[in-house]
Amino acid sequence: MSYPTEVTITEVCPRDGFQSLPEVIPTEEKVEYINRLIECGFKQIEVTSFVHPKAIPQLSDASAVLTKIKRVQGVKFRALVPNLKGLERAIEANVDKVKLMLSATDSHSLSNANSKTFEAMKGFEKLVKAAEGSHVHIGGSISVAFGCPYEGIVPIERHIEICKRYVELGIKDISLADTTGMANPVKIKTLVSRLKSQFPDFNFSLHLHNTRGMAFANSVAGLEAGIKDFDSAVAGLGGCPYAPNASGNIATEDLVHGFQEMGISTGIDLDNVIKIGHELRNRFREYSNSFILKAGKCSDLSIAPKEQVKIGE
């Protein structure tokens, strides 16, 4: 099997990692974490979401965070937006890219956005029009793409119809999200291969959660299906507030370490990520899920035992 020599990883901890934490993180601390993540080498960071403050209080400081973080050439800041008001706030805050919220199933969409899937997509028309002439790039998403906690398996035909609607909107940058960790390598390869074949000019990325311990295996399956863009969160923090039994994203340190062990470059300073990960894990231990923070890197060798003198010699 031939794998790519390099991939792109988007760090999503400042948004997806923090959004479900019960402790509200002060704005200045969020800014510090984001600035340190920039120093790790990430070229794209999902910094926040422009949702209503009552929906996710943790992200009520979205505009303030964007105002205070460092602006470094070559580093793009992405935000999630649910509606026109959110897009307007994102443009005003000078984000580089917004990702639209969309669920593959009506059940999850009603829970997450209070509208059915294609009703939500109809509303995207206003957002696309409002973004015309601005500097902001609009990307799409499909949450619960590999399984819905309410409806189970999502038919491929539904994904194809969603992507056709995205074509009509002029959106071809699509994140496929395993929101509740229901994917497996076969599901990943089957769906990704079909969609890439049907929509060859789309850029598909994977947003994987490690709810059932399958996320890295699913990442490799994504590689084999032609995916080169992945989301992850330091310390494995995260989870959808509107999906039952949702848990954290694949840990960035696990993903970077695994790819590097396979000879795939990420451009990320793994040791620096691990340092930040330990800090977050110590602070939010109940919400962290990271193998590397527990076991260390494969290159972290132990001191070999010395030969013991045998009794009687």
C-alpha cells in the first residue's frame, strides 16, 4: 500500500476540544493556548464557533479570542458558524475560513440545529451570498457521516444528495465527521471512495472521534482512500454537546505520532504538542483520551536492565 509523504492536520481543540468542558476557560488562557499551538507548526487552527452564547457559553468570547491571538503569515484561522448572524460575526472578526454546520440525518440536525438537513442547507444560500466579496472561504461539513446515534447507518445515497446540494452552493471543501465514533475502516473507505469518485473536484477531510477506540485505524483507512486532510485535538479533548455518549476527538499527539511512525510528514512539532497535551490532561483528566500522553512515543526507550550476578557464583 502506498501512502502520501505528507498530510495536513487542523488543530480543533480551541473549538471542539473546549466546547464541552464544564469549566469556562478565561479568554486570555484560550489565546495563550492558540498562540502556543501556532508555534507547534499548525497551518490551520479551528479557534472557535460563532454560536449563540446561551447555546455554548464556553465560546461566547469568540470575537475577543480572534482579536487577541497572534496573526502569523501562513497560518489560517477557522471558525464554525450555524447561521447568517454567526457568519457576519466571523467576517467582522477576520477569520480566514468558516465551516458550516450540517448533519447527515434529520434527527441529529433537529437536535443540533433545530431544522431538518435539507432545510438547513436551504438556509445556507443566504450565507454564501453574504460571503461574496469578502475574504472568507466557506467550507461545508457532514456530521454523523458514518453513523447517527438516532438513525444508525446513513445511506450513501443521502451523502451524494447532500454533496449535490453543496455543488449548487459552490462549496467543494467538505469535512466528513464521525461525530460519535461509529465508523470503522471499511465504512471509511467505502464512503470516502464513493464520494471522491462521484465528486472528484471536492476536497474531503476527516474529523474523527475516538469514542470506541477506532480513530487511528480510521485515519489510516482514510489515507488509503485518498484523504490528506485531518482534524484532531490536543489531549483528545472534545465531543458534540448534542449527541448522546459523544466523546473526544482523536488526540493530535496520537495522530501525529502514528503518521510519523509511518514515515508521513505532518510539519508538526510533536514534542511541543505533547507538552501542551500534558498540561491539558492534568487539568481536564476526566475529558482527556490520549495514548501518547499515557505511554510516550515509541522512541522513548527505557534503560536496559543490567545483568544480575547469579547466586552461587
